Amino acid sequence: MATPKVVLVGDPIIDVVAHISHEDLEKLNFEAGGCMLAEEQELQALLAMPEVHSTARRTLGGSAANVSKSLAVLGRDLSVHFCGMVGADDASQLVVAGFASHHVVPELLTSDKSTASCVCLTFSSTRRGAIVSLDLAAVEIVRGRWDAIRALLEQGLVDVLFCNDQEAGAAAPPLRTLQQAATFLCQYVKICVISRGPEGSFIRSQGGEEALGTTGTVRVHDTVGAGDAFTAGALWALLARRDLPSVASIGCRVGTLAVQTDGAEIDRARLEELRSHIANAAADAGPPAWNVLTK
């Protein structure tokens, strides 16, 4: 059988992860879990603050890039490629090195602009010939651009939709339960995957099959990249022909690794260990979730 090729498209972003206190976050008047656009001067001013600068470190981030790195390690029998754009600057070398360390094939265009960057402030707290998945990415995007997202979904170009519970609620605001929101979203896609943070995950297929994933009790270091890690785990499980409950469970297990990690860079050895453990587990009871996507 030919090696499956997975192509991820997105913006490679240099994540500058800094750990600050909850009090400092409030002083900055930032909302926990939120995001905002900033000009280069604003980012530099933020990074110059002692409470930020003292713990800041740079890693390769961006949702699609995060998913590609974990997926390439988990799916060693896959050929994982990333398409995106970087600037002609030093940061682009960090992007290339980040992909290389995880055996992702970068196919990058170069712009005369700077490579995108994002400051992540964390604090402690307890058909095309291809199957296409889409991650809704942020509740702010869903609230502000739902009409455009729905227009895309109505074209039938997306097979698997990833979102968290906030994003699902924003897409279907009159609907009160996850089951109702997932049913609503499944009118557009074959599988809807909803991550729920410490509450685990909920998955529904267009045919009505449902599955829940649960998380164990772990010490949370930070949640940067946890949703992306969940997505990588769930995608890998789909590609490995696992059943729907296993897709939900494996996504949660990879996401759980991410919350115990500094930033979005999960230790490769821990991913390899998890991969071996899952590969040696008992066979699934149900049919592969992949079958839903190929009907």
C-alpha cells in the first residue's frame, strides 16, 4: 500500500511563550483564554516587560504546524507535509528546524514580510481525492465570521470539523447541549469532533454515532497547544482506522501530554511512548471511524 500523504496548510507562527502570574495578566487587562491582534511595536513592548522577558522562549507554533509535528511522530507510516509562508528573516530558520526535528516536510513560500509571531502568556491553573478537516481555531473567529465559515461548509468541502465547546456553542448559539450543537454541525460534515478541555471530548458522526473521550487527573503546566495536540491525536486515530470511541480517547491522551508541557512542544520521547502503548492496546470493538468518511 502506498504511503498515505497528509498535507497541512496554515501559517507557521513563532510562539513566544512566557509564564506570568494571574495578577500580572489582570494588570495587563488581558482576558484569560482570549486573543487579540497586535502591531510589531506592541509585541516588542510586551516582550520588554521584565515579568514577560524573564521566562519567554521561542518555539514553532501555529495550529496547523502544531498538528503536523505531533501527527508526523505518531504516524511514522505517514508522509506529513506542511504548506505555508515565512519571512526572509532569522525566524524562518526556527520554523524549518522545528519541522525537521519532527520529520515534517516543509513546503514554504517566502514573503518580504516578517515571519508571523504570537506572544502566549500562560499562568498556572488547576475530494477532491483527499479527506479534508477544518479546525474552527478560536471562538472569536466563529463569532465574527460564522457566515463565511458556514458558506464554506455548505459547499460540502469539509469532511471532519474540529472545534472546542465554546466554538461549537458560538456556531449554534440557540442550542443548549453539545449533542444539539454537534447534530447541527453534522448537517455540514461527516464527523464533528468537539474538545472540552478537562472534560474530555465529544464526537458525533453524520449517521448519529456518538463517542465520549475522558481525561485523567494530571498537573496542568499550561494549555498552550493542547487543542492542537488533541487534533493531532484524533487525526492519527482516524488515519489508523480506529473506531469512534478510540478517536475520542486518543485525542484526549495526546492533549493531556500537551498540558503537562512547557508551551506547544511535546517531548518527542513521550509521544513515542504513547504511540507504542496505543499500538499494543486491545483491538477496537467497533468499525473504523474512517468508514464514515469514505461512504
